[in-house]
Amino acid sequence: AAEQLDNSLGHYIAALNMKVTAIVWLLQLFISFSLSWGFGAVKRSLIIPGTASSSRAEFLSSIVAASSLLVPVGSTHAFDGGVGGLGKTRPQTGVVFRDEEAAAATTQSKLGVSYELLAPDGSPAVVSFNAPWPLLQTAAGIESRDIGGGFESAFVQVTELQKGSEIKPAQLKEAIFSSKGKFGMYGSPTDIKLRLVSPENSSPAIYLAAFTTLTPGLRESDRKAYISAKTVGNGLFLLVTTTTAVRFTKLESSLRRVAESFLVVDAPKTNLRNQ
């Protein structure tokens, strides 16, 4: 119940922040007009469209011009955060889309979702998985999340792995549980325990992690996660399927199916971004 309250509180804070941001933007817009053309010009520019003083086209064009100067690129992504999309800053997931327009148009089907990503060395890879939760359109990467309770989610993480090197637990911990990741928005996770649970040489390799993280309300939350791992080029592609420790026992089999659905293969080379 406390964690549900924290999730609700986090969503409320995010919504409140968005409203405050909108008010500040409007104030900046007004000040910008005032300083550039004087209060008289502001008054004239805001006259109802269709009058002799201002046409609708002029009114709209002036607003667009001012907004393009005041709103920095990427500001619409300011509320990307940790698991559930809440956090102080955008987490670093390492996800680089091969074609950002195609990625933005990706939809979820009964067979799951599929994206073309780039490894750190530019090697293209097709990444797919099948999760029962809605796919979120987020600039922070790829995430499927239970938007009802906000406890379960699956997200993709990409990090660099030297070609020919073996996957090491220490590297998984650094990629997933650092303060820059989705679980570190309010402090790095603690009490991290990680072990391989899939047979050796299986694809993907699947690890089980238990750890403690902080909620938006700064309460400790014990969580568990399956981590699916596969390499392409020098990229280590990870799918993190997670929920609270309390809910894990009940949902373990369904979470394991999501983890096992993770597929990463070499993509055909084209002239997009990997010439």
C-alpha cells in the first residue's frame, strides 16, 4: 500500500511539474514579446484574429516564432525518468535507434514488439520481446509497463562489451544499477544479488537479480528482475523484466516468459546509419 501511494505521489508530482512548466513558458512568452516589441506590440499582436490590427495567420505565426526561441529542443522529454517514467533526470539506457522515425511508429502486436538498434560500434541489431503490458512511447528508450499499478515493467538497456569477452555480473550491475540508470533516479540501488538462472550457452542468457531501490517518495523498495542478455557486435543488449519482491513469487512464471522471449539478431546492413 505504501509503494502504491509512492507511485501515485510520483505521478502527481510529475503532473504538477508539467503545469508549473507550462505557466513558466507562458510568462516567458509574454516577457519575450514585451521586450522585443514593447507592451503596445504585445497588445496589438494579441488582438482577436480577423480585426484590422491583426490577422489569424499573423497571430499564429508570431506565437510559433516566439515558442521556437523559448522552448529548447528535447524539453518535451523532461519527465522521462526511472522505472515507470518517474525520476529527476532522464535515465541513460544506451538505446540508439537505427531509424528514429520507424521506431516512433512502432506498435505492439500479439507477437510483441521489434526494433532495429545500433550497438556502440554501429553494428545493427534487431531486438524483439513480448510483454503483456502496454508499450510506452518514450524518449528514454524502449519500455513496456503496467500502467495500472506501475509495479511490473520490461525495458531495454544497451552497453558496450568488448568483442569476444564474456558477460560478467559486474558489468550487468554497472549498466543496470548505477545512479544513471532507471533504478538509480533517487540513489543507487543497494543489496544487489545477481545469479545466472539459465543453462550455460543458452540464448539469451538469463540472470535473476534481487536489489533494493528508492521510490519517488524516498522509501526503500525490494525488487526482483530477470535480466536477459545477448550480444551483437560490441553491444551487450539487455532486457530487464522487473516487479516488486512481494509480487515476484506470484508472477514469476509470466515474468520468466517475457525474459525468454527476448531475441537479438544481426540486422541486414543498409545505407541508413551503418555504412
